[in-house]
Amino acid sequence: MSKSLVIVESPAKAKTISKYLGPNYIVESSVGHIRDLPKKASSDVKRFTTPKNISPEEKARLKSINERKRLIRRMGIDPDNGWEAVWQIIPEKEKVLKALKKAAKNCEHIYLATDLDREGEAIAWHLKEALGSEKYNYSRVRFNQITKDAINESFLDPKEIDLDLVKAYRARRFLDKVIGFELSPLLWKKIARGLSAGRVQSVALRLLDERERSIQEFIPEDFGK
């Protein structure tokens, strides 16, 4: 009888869950996310070189197109083409993925037991894509406590990956990238290099700035007699 592979996020959880499931299950950990959008700029789009014998308008148009291509390669997503994304294995997780592939080699079924939240669902989806969605039978198991009863109950009623949660994760990740890559260069031009903008960071700073301004502009009034 072939064994089944169970993948969780935390190595500590893996040890405990392995005791509950017994010898027919191999329990391994992904140690969090294994894939992400690229952090470094891709080198497959060369810098713009000025073509000869073209008008200034055409030169400006071609330069704009080339700069857009370079930005898309740097972000790893293409907002102009259905938000197509390039997911890469996180360098520090290459050994982890290699170990998971080795563990899955003699297994027919893989249970994705990542955390019960949006990021956990995303990790489960990334694992399925990275290990090969056609190679194995996959099930998504969810539990909110590490007890024998809760774990056994979840394995008796396995589910599918919640693609709506995966879409929510992708939207959040894409926004992080687009806002950071589009706004940070503006800060470098207008204020100073090295500054960064972010989906949450920029809004939080705006709220703090507004609050500080209201404090500075406050004029105390005496309501006593």
C-alpha cells in the first residue's frame, strides 16, 4: 500500500500531526511560501537604443513601449495582458521543494494541510502548481486546532482548493507589486532615492500625516466659566 504525503506550513506542526496520522502518511513542511513574484529585474528585455532614421515622435513612442516592457518584467505581472504572472521558486526554498518532490515520488495522494486562511490557501495552490498538478491526486484539508479528533475529522472530509481565496491572495500580491513599482520611482524623483511606497504603508503614512496636522492646527478653547 502506497503512502500519502501531507504538507503543512510549520515543521513543528508536522511532527505533531505525523504522530496522529500514523505510518501510512508522510508529513512534511513547506516552511511557508515556496513561490513568489520575481524580486530582481529580468534581463530578457534590453535597454532602449535609438533606431536610426525615425521621427522624434516615433522614437518617443518606441521608448515608452520598451520602458513599459521592462517594468512588466521587473514586476513579474502584466496588467495589460490579463494580469498574467510569472511565479518563481523562492531561492531559499529550492531545497525545500526538492525534498517535497522526493517525498512525493512514491505517493499517489497529496494532502495540502496548510493554514486555514488566505495565505494558507495560496501556499496550497503554489504547492500543487510546483509539484505538478497532473502528477498526483490532491486534497485540501483544513483544521483550526492541532488535536487528533480535529485532524482525523478533516481527513475524513477532504475538500478542493478554494480558488476564490487564491484570487484574493493574487489580487493582494499584485497590488503590492504594482503600487510599489509605480509609486516608488516617483518618490525618488520628487523627494529622494531609497524611499518606498506601498499599498498599506502609504495609506498609513497619509493617516498619520493628517492626524499630526490636525494636532498642530488645533486651537484649544476654554469652556469653563
